[in-house]
Amino acid sequence: MPTLRRLGEFPRIDINDTQVQASVKIDDGCDHTARIIWAMNNKRRMSTGLSIEHPDAPQVAPVKIEPIKKPRKRGYSVVEKAIGAE
């Protein structure tokens, strides 16, 4: 199921699309610390019988969409010198 989101001034995009994930890095700007701690205490809540909803992730920074920087491909100079390729 596609997850369509409106990110800033950009139109609605499917953030789980493989082409989108391969070309850009999406930072939603939310603080997920409370949710991570809530998930770590999951087994404790199950054993005590508590039922607490997961906390919200407040927006702390603007949404950022950055292109993924591809690493520069380097030649294997040691191997090329060994085989005599120049």
C-alpha cells in the first residue's frame, strides 16, 4: 500500500517507492525519541498488563529532502599497475 505524504512545498509523493528511496533522503523533522523509548518498554507493559498508546512525534525541524550523494568510483591503481594496464 503506497504511503502518500505531502512534504513541504512538494506534491504528494509515495515515500516507500524504490526510485524515491534510491535517489533522495527524506528527513521528516520529527523527534521520535519518545516513541523509541515507548517501544523499548513494550515487554514491561505487556507483563504488567498496561495498555498505553504510543506517543506523538512532535515536529521539531522543517522537512528536508536531500539528494543522495553517490560515492566517487575510484580505480584500483594497485591492481592496474600489477597487470600492466595504464
